[in-house]
Amino acid sequence: MNLKKIISNTSWLIGEKIIVMVANLLVTVVLARALGAEQYGLLNYLLALVALIAPVTALGLNAIVTREIVNKPIDTNKIISTSLFLRFGCSLIVLSLFIGLILFSNIIQVNEEKLGLILLCLGNIFTCFYVLDFWFQAHVKAKIVTKMKFIIVVSFSVIKVLIALFNPKLVYIVLAFSLEVALIGGGFLFIYIRVKKVDTFSFKDIDLTYGRKLLGQSYWLILSGIASIVYLKIDQLMLNHMIDSTAVGTYAVASRLSEVWYFFANALVITLFPALLKIRDNSKNYLIKLQKICDILFVSALLLAILVTIFGPTFIVLLFGEEYGVSGTILQWHIWAAVFVFMRALASKWLIAESLLKYSLITHGVGAIINVIANYYLIPLYAGEGAAIATIISYFAASFLAFWFSKSTRLIAVVMLKSILLPFTLGKRYWKIGKNN
């Protein structure tokens, strides 16, 4: 793959993510200040509830679609049409059942909160069109997608800020979140049709036999996606039930500032994944590329964690006010999870490339179980700080430690270990590379 094209694609992805990151930071600050810790915590609780069902509606097809398009470009119409049909049908069924559960159970008791959760569910139906993003990834065409997402995200950032400043009602803010998700899905559909122009997708291209084959490969990813979102969001749900929504609000501010940086790892790995697939048969170059990418991810996360640990608490008080002072300490803990999250972004793609999908479930399952147990014991003792410590423990277990227990996954564990030891081996390792070149 052309290096210039990869760099350009990565630059657009990272550039868009940086702008989105800044926009989301501004929205987070305004919403947190306008709503207060309790209402802001409630907003994040609703968002976390909907996030729990997102992996089910995605059907684990995301990276598989990229792989299928790269390996079988002649079948693109069948791949896209079938994937869209599966995701749309699943979204309708799952979200309808979830809405029914909301209406006829006591999960949410306040009517305004029920309405907010229903609105979020309706918006998430349109995430089925997000599958089209993986056609753009496979063809390294980030530019047009990033422009679309940039326009929508920035526009809705302004809308959310205006709502927060002039009429900060929870239901209006939730509606803005829902419409943003829906319009991004519609945007993917619009630009895919516009770029491809002919032979896009149609009902006649839907192949149910092929669809069953895709689901046969993806069910491990569906389950691992559920497990991964559990240990990403369960902390906020448990904080809400074990402490209160105010604790969720202060924790959400810290976790949002920590997780917002994960875009870098995802953008880099998403762009390089098609290139990695193409050199997989050349084992030496494949391993060298894996190690270099992992090194970049680790060093980036390490530097980020150090800087945030030093300056994070002051930054939070300046932006959010004294009400969120405890968020600074939570952030100092939570940011260190990024070390393992960054490397996990590469490991997840490697598992797909090596057809080791069941290990994605196993490792994420380990993380989810450990996170629930750690939260159960640490939240009553340390509240939000306990949840942050539980996050580090679970990511360490799921994104590094678990890979050592199987011969099939030990290779990526060794790659990660070499990256972790890089501060001690940097000169020796890269001096040799420089001499050889």
C-alpha cells in the first residue's frame, strides 16, 4: 500500500479526531457545569445503558467487513448489502425489545429518564449504516468520511452548548445526542452512494447463506464486544447503584478526559490494518511491523499518562470548577489504563488477522469479570477512585496478562512485553535497526 496514502489517511483520521476531541471536551465542560454533578451523572448513566446493547446490534461485523472487502473486492456489493441487512434487522429487534423493557419494568422509574433512554435507542437504530465506514477503511478513503463527521459533530456540539446555556433540560440534551448518532449514520449512507455511484447495494445482493457464514465467524466478536463494553461502562452503572448519580458525574468527567485519547490508537491501527493483512504471508516483515506499531502505541500512551498525572487535577478544577475537584484524583488513576488500551487496539486487529476470534471473547470476558469483582469491592471503599483502579486492573488482565495463557496468543503478548520494556531497551533495539538500514 502506498506510504503517502497511508500517511494522508492517518492524518485525516487523527485530524478529525483531534477536532472532535476538542469539541467533545468543550461540550463536556459546558454540560458538566450547567447540569451539575448529579444530573450530569444521570446523563452518563443513560448513555452507558444504551452502550451496553451496542455490541449486539453491531453483530461483531466491523473489522470482519474490512477483512472481507480487502480479501474479496469483487464481492463488495454482496458483503455490504448482506452486512447492512443483518445489522438493520438486528437493531430493530434488539432496540425494540429494550424499549419494551424500559416501558414495562422498573429499571428506570422517572418518566423523563424513560423518554431520554427511548430517544437514545431510536437514534442508535441508524448505527447500522456505520458498517459502510469499513468500506472506506478498506479503501483508505478517510478524507470524505472525516469531513462529514466533522460537520455533524461540530454542529451538534454547538447545539448541545446552546441547550446547556439556555435550557439545560436532560431530555433536550439526550435528543441532541440521539440525532447526532442518527445523522452520522445517514451521512455514511449518503457519501457511500455518492462516492461509489454505481453498484452500491441492493436487496438482490443480499445473500443469507453468506450472512450465516459471516455470523458464524462473528459470534465470538459479538460476545467479546459485550464483554468489552461491560468492563468499559459497568463502572458507571455500579457507581450509580452503589453510591449515587453524583459519583457517576464526577467519575464521568475523569473517564471522559481519559478515554478521549483512545482515538489515536484506533486511528493508527484502523489505517494500517489493511496493509498488515497484505504482508501477513511475509512473517518477518509482518512481525517487524507489529512490533513497531506496538512500540509507537506504548510510548504514546506512556507519555500521555505521565503528562495527565502531573497536570490533570489542576486542569479539571480550572475547567469544571471545585465541584469536580475529586475528578482530578480519579483521572490520575484512570489515565494509566491507556497503556494497555493502546496496545489492545493492535491486539484486537491481530486476533482477527490470525482468525483467533474466540480469544477476543476470552480476554474481554476475563476483563469484564475482573472489573465487576474489583468494582464490587473497591467502589464501597474508594467510590470513583476505586472504579478507576478497577479499570486499570481489568485492562491489565484482559489486554496483556490473558494473552500469555495460550500458545496461540503468546506471540502478541511477547510483542507487548517488548514494548513495555522499551524504555530499558530502546537504544539497543533501535540502534541495531539503524545500523542494518
